[in-house]
Amino acid sequence: MSDFTNPSDPPRPEDQPTVGDPADLAAPTGDPIEGMPHPTDRAGTDSPPSPSDALRGAPWPTGPPLSGFPTPPGVSTPGHVGSIVETGAANTLSGVQRLDDNGRLRPRWGMGDIALGALFVGVVLVVAMFVLAIVEASLDGSAVATEDYIAPVWFVVMGGFFQQGAMAAWPLLVSRWKGLGPAADWGWRAVWADLGIGAGVGVAMVIGAGLVSFALGMAVSLEDQGEASNTEFLQDAANTPWIVPMILMVVIGAPISEELFFRGLVLRTVQKRFGLAIGVAASSVLFTAVHFQGGTWQGAVVLLGSLSVVGTCLGVLAAKTGRLGPSIAAHMTFNLIGVALTLASDAANVDPAMVGITLLSLG
């Protein structure tokens, strides 16, 4: 029988090409023919959706990243609020940055917050002084009008509390608005061991500041030791009912508020921009400057020189431990010793220089 077939005969099954299972055919990848629906578009059909259809138009996942696959430094996960998006922020205490509810990086505080903090404290203090002056004028108007008027002890105490409150409040507000919280931003935390560490460093600061003040006093030929002391307000309050709140303000209020502001906000903000060493130096300089009392240049040199030792020790302590607990405890110890020696020498009517304490200064 011949293999040739008549063209008019119907095709035989064995002559048809083998195409396999229709399900194995891949969908065409080119553009659809005009007017014809795309083969993968199942809208209006009874065909079940494929897994790829479920992903088409789906939003970016907002859940946490897969375990074992950390987000690379500097890369954010869109929509994932609170995710760590940078682990290379080495100049911040926490070392990380996070996204807030508005998709902005935190911490985002900077140098401007130090200037705003100084302005905030200044405004609060001016307003407080104005209000207190009105109260004082209502009590003794004739005294306030004189040129040699000296503010009473209660005036100094109340003004000090307002100032300390503003200095403590500003770093907490900045951390809430722009940061990760006081503990992560400023090291606002403590452990029991900080009491012992702070006590030891506080005693060392008293000795160190005394030696520096003695050396500087000799170098500038300081004659009146009182010119290099800032403890007159304690002596004025010694025999009044205001001595108790004065001691609380000096021993507790000042260390907490000043450590939050100088070793918290100032140190960590400058560290973020310029590095840790410059942050410690800047916090020490600003801490020393705010304790300037005026008077002769010799007294100012000695007082500021001794307080720079205190500021540097407190800055190094906060930088080394990563906590404000040790520096607060050391600051409290230093001020407590200063208060005790000042009141003891005043009660005994003895010049502190005569009992081996060349100068007394409170931070």
C-alpha cells in the first residue's frame, strides 16, 4: 500500500502534531491582539484565579522583616512603623534609628535643640523672676526700688526651682518629640552600683577641684578666696527656714536637672554631630560657663578652672557608663560635701581656707 494519500482525504490522527497536555502550554508573553482579551485576564470568566492574580496590585507588606534577614543600613522598609532602619548610627547612644508614625527617622534632634533649650530656660527664668519680683514688690515695695536691693533668700530659692525645672523638662520634651525616649537618647537610667561609683568619683572630684583651685589661686595671686566661691547663697540661708529647700535644690535638684541637660542633651547632641570626645568637652565648657558668678578676673579664673575639672569628670563618667545614674550620684556627692563644709565652716565662724579647704564651689 502506498504511503501517498489523496489530498481530498481527511487527515489521519497519526499525521497530527503532538502538542502534549494543554495545561502545559505557557501563556503568551507578548502584547495581546487588539480587541482580544489577554489570556491571563480572567475577569468575567469562570476560571479560578491563579496565585499571581492575588499578588497583582497588592500593597507592600507592612509586617516585620523575615527572621534572619535584617534590614541593611540606611534602607527603610516602607510602611513598617517602628522598624529599625539603620544600625550604623554610631554617634548616638542607642546606635539605631527608627521610623515614627509619620515615617520619619528618629532620633532627629540636633544642634538647634541646644540653642532652643537655652532660650527655653532663659524665657522661663525671666518670666519667673518677673512674677517673683511682683510678689516681692507687693510685700516690700520700698526695698525693691532701692539701688542696693538684694533679693531675699526665698526669691533665690524659688527662682532656682524654676530654672532647674526648665532644664530638666527640655531634654525630656525633645526626646518625646524627636527621639527614642530619655533612656535611649540621653542614658536616663541607673543601677544600684551607680551609688557607689558616684560616691567615689564625687570624693575624687572634691580633691581634684581643690588642688586645681589652689594651683590657679597661686598662679593668679588670688588674695580673697571668697571671690572664687559660689556658696554665698547658702551662707545667707543658713539661719532661715529656707535652708532646707535650699539644700534640696543644691543636692538633689541641681544634679538631676544639670545632668539631664548637659550630660544628656548637650553631650549626646554634640556627639551625634562631632563625636564623643568633642561632646564631652562641649558639655564641660557649657556647664562651667553657666556657673560664672562675675567678680574679679582672678576669682573667675579659679572658679571656672575648678568647675571645669568637675564638668569633665562628669562627662567622662556619663560617656564611659552610657548612663546618667553615675554622673548624677557623683554630682550629688560633690555638692553634698560642698554644702556640708560650707555650713560647718559658717557655723564655726571659720574661714574655709583656714581648715584646709582653699575654695568651695558647687556645681
